[in-house]
Amino acid sequence: MTSANYDQLAFRLRDAYSQGPIAPLRDYLEPTDAEGAYAVQEINTRFWEAQGRRIVGRKAGLTAKAVQAQLGVDQPDFGVLFDDMQVNDGGHLDPARCIQPKAEAEIAFVLGKDLPDPDTTPEMVANAVTTVHAAIEIVDSRIADWKISFADTVADNGSSAVFVLAREGKPLAGLDLFTCGMVMEVGGHIVSLGAGAAALGHPLNAAAWLAQTLSRRGEPLKAGDILLAGALGPMVALNPGDHVRAIVGGLGEASFTYAKA
């Protein structure tokens, strides 16, 4: 693959936001080509920054071993969170912003300290966290029908789209993020159940993996960053008009409505 090929793939993904989903990238990227996929993601990250979008954090994906096995990899992935991707707790997400969105309940951390160490441990992350929030990530693939490989989702910014943080965060001290339960409802009906342990064994493990990976790439996590630690249960496809609520034990809840305000 040449840099021109990567540029072409990056353009195709950007174009999909306005023109609709595209075919998988497998003609150019092998399904498990992490290096090539992150190169494409990086091109679009720099493009969007040049357009004025501001990075406010990162998300971990593929934090469930079963999903990794399904895509033939043995590692999570990450994507970039931009400022314009956040929807207020209790707010509205305009369906016109999405292609084929799905919601998943997560735990989010807000950092109060930088995490520059490539050997960052979960304990080091814990010491850097200021608040923990119930969260919802709305993932969305620019690849038609979600027929994705590992390389597809990485190149496509971790299939990220939008996120919601509970308005009130909690201090980490005293929280049991390993056994805390999660319930996600759509329209008052339970659609997903899970627990903190679903995120790479513990949400702090996922956050430590993010810190290590980004440090080694020369883009360490910084104070103020928002970290989404991965899905706590199955994701659920959205339909216009859906009201989505995620409740996480000890943390409270976050919600949004998939409709114009």
C-alpha cells in the first residue's frame, strides 16, 4: 500500500458521511492490517482537525473477547472523540447525522492528569481520573450493512459517531466498576444487559490499554480527556423516535432521544 492508496481510502470514508455507506475496504486493506487501518484513520483525524474539529478524548472498542474472536484479532481498537460528537445528556440526536447507528452502554472516565507512560497501569489510570460517568456511545459504520473487518472499523475511526455522558460524574473512590450492572432501555423496554467486567475484564484495564497504546504512538492522553472504556453489553440498532436510557450501577444514568429537537 502506498500513501496515495491510504489517502484514497480516507477520502472514501469521509465522502460516505454525506453520500452514504461504501463497500468494505478489503480490496486495499487486509482484514487484520492494523498498521494500514490506523494510517487511514490518522489521515482523516488530521483532515478534520484542519477543518476546526477539536479532539476531546478517545474511545476503546472491541473490548469483548468474543467480538475480537469474531473479527480474527486479539486486541481492542481505538477511535478519536471530537468535540462535535458529544450530545448533551437528555438531548436529541438528529437522525440526519447518522447512517446506520447502534447504541451501546459504557463507562466513561474524565482525566485530571496526563498519562504519558507507555507502561501505564490500571492503578495509574485510577489515580489520574477525576470523574466517572455512565455513558452511551452511538456507533455508526460508513461500511454498508456493517459488513466490517477489524481494518474497516479501525480505518473508520473505530466506527464512532456520537457519545452521551451522564451530566453528573462520580468520584472513582468507592465504586465497584468490575461487578456494577448495566441496563439499557429503548422506549422503556430493556434491550441490553451487562456489567463492568465486559470491558476488557475491567473498565480501568481498557483505559490503561488506551493510555499505553496512545503513548507508544506519540499521542499520550492528557488532563481533561474523555475516555470511553468499551461496551458493557450488546449494542442495539436505533430507529427514529427511539428514547435511549442507560443505567449503570453506582453511576446513575445517561439518556438521549434519536430525533430532531
